[in-house]
Amino acid sequence: TQRRLMHTEKMAAVGQLAAGVGHEINNPLAYVTANLGFATEALSALPPDHLPPEVVLELREVSQVLDEAQDGARRVARIVRDLRTFAHDDKDEEKQVMEVRQVVEAALKFASNTLRYRARVTCDFQETARVEANEARLAQVFINLLVNAAQAIPEGHADENEIRVTTAMDEGGFVVVEVSDTGKGMGPEVLGHLFEPFFTTKPMGQGTGLGLSISRNIIEGLGGSLTVRSTPEKGSTFRVSLPPARQQPAESPPKPQASRAGRK
Ligand code: ADP
Ligand code: MG
């Protein structure tokens, strides 16, 4: 469709831009960050008891401004990092055959601090085929989905909310991972755009709007799909579907694992 085509073109344009700009920004940004750090340190090394009170006040303000500048620099760094991931060329990437469940567990562990304060996390890991992917990139997809799920739930209601992660196989032998939340859900105005690069409804500094477009890129690059269903005020479910790996790994057969996941 027209929209799909526009989306593809936009992705390609962003990818190209990102490859060039990401690198160009990183060096000056490192310089800015280093100097801000130096200024902050120099400031805190001044002995306040030997200075007139109005100067101390002034310095306090300067220190606050420096903090804000550092926040800004960190935000830029994050955008640059996301952009570079985005621009990354899938083809020269190392892939391994792996258990999806292990990648999901690593992502859960990585995001656990963020998740803990927003919801109960429950898992149901059914046996799945192995997939062939770059582990770090696949983990990034699940981390994106988990962090989004957490951010969709208001703070301070962890008892009433749930983030549920499941793995299973569909009839076609595809591996299916679902991340569901009982958060705020989405209406059509968000559902129509959420996979577009830079689309975000989050306040400045909280989201770059790149997470889902990067994630979809990664999953589609593996021959899979990333889809969503959602109801406003009820929650959302993101579904990752991946083709099974073509051949089993040559080395040692998988060790039998004690099932410590199951339903928690
Ligand atoms: P970001 O998280 O930086 O905003 P994403 O690409 O990850 O960018 O998500 C884009 C938008 O999709 C979010 O700003 C939000 O509006 C919506 N969204 C994503 N995941 C969820 C979710 N689990 N619940 C509700 N809205 C979501
Ligand atoms: Mg996100």
C-alpha cells in the first residue's frame, strides 16, 4: 500500500542519514561531555567556606546549569546510539542458532529494575524451536518491548498491573513471543503510527520514537513479523513471530534444562 511504501522510503532515508550523522555527532559530543565533566568537577572542588555567600549562590546556579547541560548531552548520546543501531547493516552481522527463551530471559533480567516498579511480571515459556539471529540485537527487541510495556503503566500501581511474557510455537512452526501489559493501551491515532521512526507520545527526553521501528526492522530482517493489538485503558500485546532456524547447531546438543520458568 501507499502507506507501507512511504514507510519503507522513510526508513531508508533515516537509515542513510543516521549512518552519516551518527558518526559526525559522536566526536564533538564526547568533547562536550568531557568538558562538562571537567567544569563540574572544578566547581565542586572550590571550597565554599572561603567564598562570599553571593558567589556561592551564583556557583550553585552554575552547577545546576551544568547538570542540565549534561542531561541534554546524555539525551543526544542516546538518540545517536539509537540512530546508529538503526543504520547498522544487518548483512555483516554474526548470527547464532539460539533458544529464544534464553534471549527473553536475558532481556527480562536487563529490564528488571524498570519492570519491578510498574507491574508483576509473569512468564509462560512453552517449548519452542531455535531461531537464528544476532543475540544482542534480538535481546534489544525484547528489551524495547518490555520497557515500553513498563512505561505504559502508571507508577505506583505495580500490584494491580501485569506484564506477561510468553513463548510458544504457532501452527506454521514459527516461534512466537508475546509481551502483554495492562497499561494505558492505544487508540487508532497511535496504532496507525507507532512503527514509524521518531513517532513518540512520550515527553521530551523519555522516548526517541525509534524503539519500535528498530525492532520491526530487526525482526523483519530475520524473516519474521512484529505486530500489535491494543485496547485503550486495557492494555497492549506485542507479538514477535520468527521462523525456526534451518539447521541445528553442529556442536554439543542442548542440555536438558530444569524448568524454573513456568507460571510464576
Ligand atoms: P518511544 O518508546 O521512544 O516513544 P517506541 O517506538 O518504542 O518509541 O514507541 C512508539 C510509541 O508507541 C510510544 O511513544 C507509545 O505511544 C506507543 N507504545 C509503544 N508501546 C506501547 C505500549 N506497550 N502501550 C502503550 N503504548 C505503547
Ligand atoms: Mg520505546
